[in-house]
Amino acid sequence: MEGTFSIKTKVLQRLITGILVQTFLQLTGENYFFFYGTTIFKSVGLTDGFETSIVLGTVNFFSTIIAVMVVDKIGRRKCLLFGAAGMMACMVIFASIGVKCLYPHGQDGPSSKGAGNAMIVFTCFYIFCFATTWAPVAYIVVAESFPSKVKSRAMSISTAFNWLWQFLIGFFTPFITGSIHFYYGYVFVGCLVAMFLYIFFFLPENNRFIFGRNPITVRRRCEAMEIHILGSTIKERSPFRRD
């Protein structure tokens, strides 16, 4: 294990990146809406929060399809940066409306319907930004970051941190929201700022190089390729040769 995750081979650094990316995936705050969406939207004046949860699930599903179509064109790094910036803007607006406008007459008074509708709209924008970027791309980045020799172990460790933070957020969110209400959104804003800075300064673009698909290795393999037909071996001329 010590030799596998060696600093010399850069695998340890990539493992740390994988752990941070999977941790940040949960610290975007997406499960704040998916786990407690019905409770949140009842607090903004909706009588049936399940309807809004269905809307959020639908937005999440179709937005992920968009991500599949554009991720290779835009690049992994840009997708994560755009997603973090978009979610940051939506979360700031969502939390600010919840703190300042939702209860104009205090927590004991009725909620503002207009403020509640605005919070729902920006929640949908937030889910769109999340589902088109971080939701699928975080897993793509982790999958492409490790050589085949350590991929299964490294991805398992990285994903374990995803589940750890998912549990922590799911467990502590009711207590936090009960104490600070919609100020909780600013906690996720801080996490989104941190992840934007980390991706900007430390995560390279890796859509042109995937471990196990090194073009030099592919060329060498093609030049040595042998095709076995009916028990005989035929050496095939590689299209990569210049002679």
C-alpha cells in the first residue's frame, strides 16, 4: 500500500484530489435540497412540498442528459468551474431571500408568497447548474485520474469520502437548520467558493489524457499487433508507421 500510493509516482497527490473532489461534491449543498426539499418548501408557504420535489427531480434528470452531451466539448475543469460559480450565485440569492424576505413580519408571521416562489425558481436554477456539471463530472474526473493498477482502490477511497460527507450532511442538517434557518445556505456558499478556488488553481484539465489510453502506448501496441486467424499468426502493418 505504501508503494502503491507513493509521492514519487504522483498517485498520492491524485488520491488527495479525488478525495477533495468527492468531498466537494457533497459540500455543494445538493442533498440539502434533495433530502429535505419537502421540509424546505413547506416553510416557504407550499402546502404540498412533494410536488416541488418532483419538479426538482425532473430538472435534475434532464439536466444530466445535457451534461453527457457537452462535457467532452467544454472540458472537465471548465464544467466544474462554471458549475461552482452558477451554484454559488443561486445559493447566495436563495439564502438571502430566505433570511431577509421570506418572513417580513418575523419567524412567527406568515411567509411571503413572492419570496417563496423566487426561492423555488433559484433552487431549480441551482439544480440545473449542479446536474449539468458537478453531479456527473466529479465522477468522471475521479475515474480518469488514476492508472489501472490502483484505480479500484483509489476510486473506492475517494468515493468513501463522498458517502461520509453525505451521511454527515444528512444527519446534522435538521439540527443546523433548526438553529440558524436559511443562514445555512451561506455555509454552502463558503464551500462553493473554496471548491472554485481549488479547481481553478490545482485541478488540471485531463480530457485529452486518460490513464490506460496513452497515445504513445497505443502506438507501440499497434506496431506490435498480431492477429491470430485459424491458428496462424499474421503480423499486421500499423497505420502509425511512417516507413
